Amino acid sequence: MRLMLVLLLGLFSVAAFADVPEFKLVIRNHRFVPAELVIPANTKVRLMVVNEDATPEEFESHELNREKVVTGKATIAVYVGPLKPGRYPFFGDFHQDSAQGALIVR
């Protein structure tokens, strides 16, 4: 009975994430591409952050309360939202002079 409950909870967790819209953000030459990414308001989304550089970078945002390292030539998922309409800046902590961007929530 306990195993069945664990399996059912796992299925519900997978189903909950299956409906989450996904958006791609690329790190290339220590810059975020696109520098501004439009996402829907009042919706939880998954940001797939793809680091095409050989060196690590960090996706960090004080407004989004997120801080996650993405190693060189790797991809991470960052979940955000639901968010109110507005502009939410983010940056790469290892290259703050060039790795700047924002989520535009509409």
C-alpha cells in the first residue's frame, strides 16, 4: 500500500510539470540570448538555460529569488512564476559586465 502511494504521488508530480510552458535562454560569449525574454503572466514556466560557453556561468536574479550555476556546455532548468506583469532582471554572476538580461512578463 505504501509503495502504491509513493508511485501515485510520483505520477502526479510528473503530470504537474508536464503542463509547464518551456522557454529557452542561451549563454553565448558570456551574454544571455535573447537579452529580453517574454513570458506569460500568472503562469509557472520552465526556463531551459543552455550554456554554450566552455566556462561556467550563473543564472541569478534577486527579483526572482533564483541563483543557479550552469557549467560549461551544460543545460539547467529554472522554474519561475507565476509572476505579475513587469520586468524581472537577471544576470550572470561570473560575467556581470556582459551577462545581463530580463524576463518581460505580459
